[in-house]
Amino acid sequence: MTLNPTLKSPLPAHPAAVPAAPLASTAMRYDSPIEAAITQISAVLATHATLATQYPPRWLAIQLLEGDEGLTTLVQAAPNSTPLLEQVASQHAHLSAHYNDDLDVVLADQRYRFVHQVVQHTLTRPAAPAATISDRIDQIVTHKWLGIPIFLMLMWAVFKLTTDVSAPMLDWVDGVISGPLTTWSIALLGALGLGGTWFESLVVDGVIAGVGGVLVFVPVLFALYFALALLEDSGYMARAAFVMDRLMRTLGLHGKSFLPMIVGFGCNVPAIYATRTLERQQDRILTGLLVPFMSCSARLPVYVLLAAIFFPAQTGLVVFGLYLLGILVAILLGIILKHTLFKSSEQIPFILELPPYRMPTVQSIWQQMWERTAAFVRKAWTIIMVTSIVVWLLIAIPVRGTGSFAATDMDDSAFAAVSGSIAPIFAPLGFGSWEASGALLTGFVAKEVVVSTMSQIYAVEAEAAEDAEATLSVVDGLTEIVTSFGTAALDTLKAIPLIIGVNLAEAEEEAEPTALMGALQASFEQASGGHGALAALAFMVFVLLYTPCMVAVAAARQEFGNKWMWVSIIGQFGLAWLVALVVFQIGRLLGLG
């Protein structure tokens, strides 16, 4: 068990608790003042027939002095318990003043000291205990000055792996969905007499374009979950929490707050529920307000897509920078809130057990990768599909122009009208088009929907399918899928050396841009007046910081109440708008983008 070095030792200097002579008995005895208090409380307990028969008096007296909430509640419910509770409160106040410390900490310290004494008299240790491999590694990775840089380097390697190594498989999935799958769907619907109808538009432009646009990024998430599973199973993640605790305490935040934030990198919803591990309500609320700034995996497809378009040579660095920005914003905001709304001088100990390093097993890593990726795919076939259908319906409904249902210009659709009404809000940020505004609007349902909405708006899958060979046979399609998978797998193996800085000639070739990437690049360039890369960066920053998905909002309401839910929604949206504004406007003044 490792104790935060900023806290006191588990064996503080209470001289009366350390016997000078060898142990005369293995019975636990406390300091004289504590023993006197236990004796007086036990005497009162002895007169209480009900409690005296249910619990050992000495044990119950110690638990009440420590403030055990469950037993205190039971005693309060017992008849004629007022004298006992008054005696406990009096002794507790007296002892707290005597030791000038929390009584539960004093009692725990003396128990630790007693156990230490027993061990010293019963266990023979070598003069210089041999350091284990875990100890030697911890001397480096948990070092006071090296710990945080090592953590950041490992996170950079994770995102480098996520973006660079998974890129060939991402292109393969995109090719399968926009190629054979879309072509087969159009051919099948044509054979059923539904070709050219609104139902074909629903299937191709709604379901396949929406859900498929998100499923394209499954290889990216698979690579991310693989890297995180390696770090978790090896035992490093516990060290990361220990290292970051030092920094967070220096900045005035609670050490345990980092644990829910770690969970937040996977999904903000369980991270919000993980705040229950914090003892104080104000720490739970503060951490719950900061968790959404930890970039969940649902935002990753947005980063990868836009970074690949506008920063193809620095995709991994951009994604890593966004994750790091989320951490920095959470820390800075935490400092402000900790010294204003949540001001408190109380320090709660942070005790963390560091497990020994272990070699991750293939079975464990595969299970974690599969479970997390399967959860993402299930969301794609539920929330994302429903949202995609709703978006398609709004796109299909004309509100102006001469078009008809499912046969109207995109600019004349209901979706364009709704999105266009909020577009001026984002104009100063460089992405004031109705397309970008609509994607952010649907992103409130789930952040993955941002990409699926973009795929539907630009209808790139449908256009690709129209250009494809309409008579593509099943055999030819399957052959194309298998051969392209082999090529993608080979390119993935070639890309692995990039993680350690070895460039292969084949790995330096840039991936061919997709139709969606080309449409997005033109849209951002037009909306920003020629500052497309800068506007895309501001858009990614906004996605990072603005209100999380509706499930996370519901979790915040359940855990912290309506007041803090609205503080979270409004505050995060306002902060995201402000930071994105600074990124775009200052970048434009500096001639960037």
C-alpha cells in the first residue's frame, strides 16, 4: 500500500503509543486518554440492555468514536440512546482537541503502529530487503520530476498508435461501406422495385451514410482500446493516478478526482458515476463538472477525420494536443472553482495500492478491446441509427424551393433551416455554416453523430455509389473486400515502426482523401474565408469542450441535481465557444491557417 508522499506517514509520532519494552500482550491497546474514553462509553453501553446484548461494548465504543455512520444511525434509532450519544460526542470532542487531529485518523495511526510493533517482534527481515523489479521500475515512472513527462510520453505514443497504425484499416472499412455495401444495397432495392424511391434514400443516405460514417472509425477505437488495455493490465494506470495525484494536490484538487477522469477517457457517463468514490459532496460535484473535459472515445472520430484532412502529417500530434488541452482546461477550471465556489481547507488522505507489474495476457486484452468496441457498435445500431433517420427525415422535408419529399436540394431542407438559425452563433469561430452547426446540434445526442451527420449532409456515400459499377457482382465485391483487407493489413504492419520514429518509404505515402474529406475541406475553407485549417482546429476544440452527450447530462442530473446539471450545460457551452473563438481569431491575426 502506497501513501501519497504529501500526506503524513501512516505511523505518526504519538510517543505514548510506542511501548519501550517488548510486547507483553498481543491485545490492542490505545493511548491512555483513548482507553479512558472507551471505558466510559462502554460503561454507559453496559446500562443499555439492547445494545449491550447485540454488540461487544468495547468494539461498539471504538466504532462510535470513529464516527461509523451505519452504527451511529442504528444507535440513534435505539430507544433511550441519548445519554450514550452525548457521552460519545463529549469524548470525541475532548480527544480531537487533545490530539489536534481527526480522531478516526488518530485511531487508525495507532492501530498501524501496533501492527508494526507486532511485526517487528515476530518477523525477521534481511538487513537490506532486495528491491523487486516493480520497485526498480517505480523509482523511474513514479519519480517526482520524471513521472509526469513519462505519463505524457506514453499518452503521446497511445495516440500515435491510434491515428497512424489504424489509418489503413480505417480506409478499408470506408471503402467497404461506400463501395460494395452501398452498391449492393442500391442493386437489391432496385431489384425489389424500390430504386429511386424515398425508401432507397432512407437506406442509402440515412442508415448507411449515417451509421456507416461512424463505423468507419471502429479500427481507430480498436487501436485505442488495445493501447489502454496494455497500460491497465501491466499495472501502469495505477502509477499514473499516483503521479497525477501529486500535481492535482499541488493545484488544490483532490487526489481521488483523477480516477474518475481516467475513466472519462473511455466514456464520461461511468466517469460521472465514479465520483461516488469521493467522500465529500462538494468534491463529487467539482469532479463531475470537470469530467466532461476528458475527451471520451466518442469524440475521437471527429478529431481523426478533421485532423487527417487539414493536418495529414501531424494527425497524431493534433489528437494528442486535444486530449492534453482537455486535461489542462480541467485543471485550470478546477483551480478557479476550488478557490471560489468550492473553497475548503480540508485535506482527505489519498491511499492507493500499487499492484506489481504484470505481463498482459492476450485473452485479457482481447476481452477488453472486444467489450468496449462492441459497446460502441451497439450504440451505432441504436442511438446513432435513430438519430441518423431523424436527420434524414429533416433533410428530406422541403421548407422552401420547388423540391418534394426526399427529392429536395439540401439547402432547402428543414434541417438546413433549423441549423441555419443557429449558424450565426458560430460565425466568429470560423465555422458558421449550417452544415457544421447542424452536426454540432445532433452531436448533443452522441458525439459520434457529428461524423454521421456530416456524412448524411454531404451525401458522399450515395454519390460514390452512383459512380461505382452498378452491376458489381457479389463474388467481385467479396473478392475486392478480401484483397483490400490484405493490403490494409500489410500497410498497418508497415506503419507500426512510425511509433518508434522509424520511417519506411511505403509508410510515408499519404492516404487518398475520401469524398467526405474533400467536401468537408471545401466547406470549412468557404465558411472561414480561406482559413480552413484554423476553423477546423477551432471546431475540434469546440467538440472537445462543449456540452457532452445527453446520457452524460442525464447522469449529471441524477448524481448532482438540476442546478448543477444546468451549470454544467451552460458553462461548458460558454467555455467551448470562448476558447474556440480565441483559437480562430488570434490564429487569424497571426496569419495562421
